[in-house]
Amino acid sequence: MFHVITERDYSEFSRKQIGEYTSFEKALEVAQNAIRGKEGLRYIIEKTDGHIDSYGNQIVTVVAESE
């Protein structure tokens, strides 16, 4: 599962989840469209595979992010 998140000016407090997708290509397309033409906005695509840590939180891996 791929999670698409937008973030403004590298602030974790401004993060908004755009959606969840099973295909990386679809997630990348949605992420690029979400930030197109918006100054200071960037995207992050995280992948989850169902594994959890000892605290019960899902383990996420960042697979793509804009500059």
C-alpha cells in the first residue's frame, strides 16, 4: 500500500494525506498532480507492507519524495 502525503515548507505539522493506492505509478501520478503549480508544497510517498513495530505502529518506508 502506498500513502501519498503533501507537506508545506518541510513542516511535519502541515502534512495532509491525499490517499492510499496499491500501485506506485498511480500514487506518483496523484502526488505530482497534487503539488503542480503550488509554491512551497512537496509530496512524500510512503510504503507500508503490514508489518508493525513493538509499539504497534505500522512500519513505513519513504519510497519517493519531491525536492
